Amino acid sequence: MSEHYDEDGNSVQEEIAGTEMANLYHVINRDNVHGLNLSVPEDAQSVIKTWSDREDTTRFADSGVDDQLVIHVPFTQNVRVRSILLKLGRGELTPRHLRIYTNHANIVDFDEAESTRPQLNISLLEGATTVTEYPLRAAAFANVHSLSLHFGDAIGDETSRIYYVGFKGDTRSVQKEGTHKLVVPAANAADAPLVDRVRDKAAGQQSTAR
């Protein structure tokens, strides 16, 4: 069965089934995504794409004076991140390492990155031509409101290129909305003919449920 996605890059099948592994594109605060050491500062936002554009190579972010760059990704609400999806530059433009820092109010600068222990240090796959998914430890990324992604160690030692950054995980608000749909206000239920018939049929029984 083929997979179908909505315009925000979310799996329609996953949303209908209520599974937790949803694309988090819709809860990324895209206007506030920014970076450090980019050849064009505004390009940080260009790598946050919909799922349907994940393989696009016309928009990307290149590092500036060396092969290190940081992209700061804030979310509009707390999320649990289960995996990160990346499409990287090929050949000499491929960064080989990624350090991930969570919940910093502002972007982690390079001095701070050297002195701060990351939540995760990933060796990136070399030679990949499509989007690659890297699973994360759910316990370490269970209550995230921002991520700082520190790429570096490019094969060519000069420039790192990023085409796409995405995340899979879940938000707690989706589960809360699901419970709200099951609540029937007592005042409205008393006026409903169907409820009246059920109450008449169960005459003699006192309802204490609320």
C-alpha cells in the first residue's frame, strides 16, 4: 500500500491510525529557524522543507568560513523527537559528524559547543544520495522545545552542505484533543432525544457518572 502525506509533510495513514511516529514539520517554528557560519544566513530556513520536497536540491545551506555550521530549530510546542531525517551534500560537501543540543533558548555558538556535552553525537552516513533517517534515544529527547544541530568534519575539510532537515516524533497536544472529542456536556445530553429514550429505557436506575 502506498503512503500518502498531507501538505505539511505528515503521513495521513499515521494520523488516522493515531500512531506516534508523525512528521514534526507542522510544529517547527520556521520563521525563527536560524544558523551560524552560513554563507547565506537566510539559508537556514531553506532546509526545513515539506516531506514532498525532501529530495529537492535547489535549496540548501552551505557553511561559511570553514566546514562547521549550526542550525537552530525551535518548535511551537514541546515535542518528543524519535528520529532526525537528513539529506546532505555529496562528495567533499558531506559533513561526517553531527552534535545535537536540546532546549537552549538561543543557538549554541561554537565556543559553547566545544565546552557543552551534546545530547547525542552522530557519525553521519557517507555516500547517501537520498534522505537518511537517524533514530534518536527517545528518553533523551522526550520534552524538547528547540534543537541546535552542529554539523562539521566535511570530507573536503572546507564546506559542509545541508539540503534537508526533518524530524519524526509526537506531541502531547494531539492526544489531549482526542480525549476532548469524547466529552458530551451534560446540559446538551439532557436535551437530546436519543439520550431521553435511553434514560426512559433505564428507568429506576440513578446515574452518578459525570
